[in-house]
Amino acid sequence: MKILYTFFLLGISQVFFAQSQSVPKLFLKDILTFPLGASVNPRLLDENITYRERTGSEFSSVTAENHMKMMNIHPGADRFDFVLGDEIVAFAGNRKQRVHGHTLVWHNQVPQWMKDFQGDQVAWENMLKNHIQTVVSHYKGKVAGWDVVNEAFLDDGSLRPTIWSDHIPDYIAKSFLWAREVDPTVLLFYNDYGQDGKPKKMQAILDLVADFKKRNIPINGLGLQMHINIISKNEAILDVITKSAATGLSIHFSELDVAVNPKNNPEFMYDDVAKDEQLNKFLMLFNSFKSLPKAQQYGITFWNVGDKDSWLRGYFKRPKEYPLLFDDGYARKPAYQVLLQTLK
Ligand code: XIL
């Protein structure tokens, strides 16, 4: 009996210990004046309870990391697969989180049947229009905004040659019009990366916005992916933010990660120096976002939740990379606490 009682007490104290660990008092998302997001992976939401808990409690917005992309959502010419996208929407709905849609038109993660598609310009237009309108209609009222077109420009500012640019003249504008046709209120974004230090790419995006305004093509926001690293130049990044905000459109830091080991050094140590440099980048980004006009603050979205799940580890095969705000065990990093103190 005594032994049982001791076990009981031990059990209770562990519950309290676990609770005091997992129910922190202040959440970054609650002190910010704008949504704090993460991209998410439905498999992890299903399988990993800590991931699920963190994603649900630490963020006020979610983006599908992969499952609303063409390849996953439209795997056959006559087949759409909304199962995992819907799972993310349901997860977010249960927690009153906003959902950001990513992405309708891109040159990557395109299903084979689209790559093999044969037809004249009209056939291509109908194919892309059907894709966009079916997906936008499906999520109408459920997502707040869509990355309509992703990464359409090269670093030199020219239009990236893709199956879309090859077959559909003016495909960017048409994509925005097709999306708007079926959803009059969802916010429409153009999303891209690496504008910092690439003035021609930046200019191409600004020219696109100016051209859209002139032609009355709907666009509501710019997604700045913010896949940056600790040696990215602050000045160049701030310049991109200022120029993007000067369009008057909503601004989304849409895929934030701050790589600490961009050269993939196998000996890399995530030491205090690297952590400080990373923290300074987070601070610079959050502070500059905070100083944007309120109406333009769509939010800051991290590209996944814990370091372990970052695409920099998986996709780029950089095992010693620690780019996010939560560590491999989903614990808040010290940087989290500093952001909390500084931004409140
Ligand atoms: C990445 C995902 O994180 C990976 O899991 C996937 O293998 C490839 O795509 N820009 C984007 C995102 O707009 O969709 C990309 O996401 C990262 C770069």
C-alpha cells in the first residue's frame, strides 16, 4: 500500500511538473499586434503530440507547408485531393487560428500530368484556371489569404521560364483575376524570396504591383519569404521591407527561418555567438514588422515549428541547422523569451 501510495505521489508530482513545463504563462502570439504563424505538416500533427500541442498553442496562424501545393492537391487531371489540406483547416478552426493558403501557382511541386500537359494556349489557360478556381472555391471562407503566384522572377528581374510562362502569356495577372473571380474577399498575395541584395528582383516585383494597379488587376499583399541567415545584411533586408511596404499592400513575412549554418559546416556548433546573431536577426525582423502601418501587418510566419522539422535539414540536408524559435524537442529557445520581453 505504502509503495502504491509513493508511486501515486510520484505520478502526481510528474503531472504537475509536466504542466508547469508545458503551460507557460506568456505567449509571444498574445503580445503581438499581428498574427504569428507557422507552416505545418499534417503527418506531424497526427503523429507527434508535442508538435500538435506547440502548433496549437504558440501560433495564431497556420500555413500548409506542402499540402495545398499543386502536386498534392491536384494529383490527377480530374482528381483533387483536399484531405490533408482540410485536416489543417480543421485543426486551425478548432483553435481559432487563421489559415493562410500556399500556393496556387508555382514552378516547383507541380504534378507530372501538368508537366506533360499538351494543348494550345486556350487549353493551358483553362487547365490553370480550373486548378485555381477549384482550390480557391474549396477553401472560400476558410483561408484568409492565398499566395496566388510564388517565385515568378529570377534574381536578374526577368520572368522565370516555367511551364506557365511558356504557355500562358501574362499568366501572373490572369492567375490573380481567376482567383478573384471566385472569391471576392480573400486576400491575394504575390510571394517571393531573396529580394535582399537583388535590386533587380525587388524592382521586378514593384513593377508588377505598379502594373497591376494601372490595369486594375487585384492584389492585396506581398509575401516576403525571409529565408535568411545570420550573415544576411540587415540594411538590404530593411530596404526590401521599406520598398515593399511603400506599395501600400499588406506585408507577410511568409516563410521565416534564420539559418545559422548556411555553409553546412559539419563541425558547426550552435554556440552562444550563433544564438546571439540569430536573435539579432529575429529582433530586427519583428521590430521592423511592428513598425509597419497596422493595416499592412498581415503577419509573420515561421517555416515550420521546431528545428527538427525545418526544410533546411530535410530538403537541403543540413543536419546542423537550427533556424527556428523552438528547438528539436519543441522547447522555446532563449530567443523566444527575449522577443517576449522586448516586444511587449
Ligand atoms: C518547401 C518545403 O518546406 C519542403 O518540405 C518541400 O520539400 C519543398 O518546398 N519556398 C516556398 C515553399 O514557397 O513552398 C518551400 O517549401 C520553400 C521555399
